[in-house]
Amino acid sequence: MSEKDFLTVADVARELGLTARTVRRLFSTGKLRGKKIAGKYIITRDALKRYIDAA
């Protein structure tokens, strides 16, 4: 996987039209799958696609 396969909270918020706070809430509730690395959430494009498809 390359670096462009991973998205930040800001990237996901921009793509979904949500606030960063809402995206972090989706992570914390498990509705959006991601990882917390060095204090920052990251998500793969595949995980974002799965979230969008399930919505």
C-alpha cells in the first residue's frame, strides 16, 4: 500500500462532507474502521468505500 491509500480525518471529512469531529465520532463508535497511529486516526480508501456502501 502506498501513502495515498491512507486518509486522514480531514481527508475523510472533506470527502463525506462532514466535520472532523463527526468523523472522529464515527471512528470511536466503530461505524468507520480505522487505526490510531501516533495519536492520529487514519483510514484506508477501502474502509471508506465499505462505509459509504453500507450507508
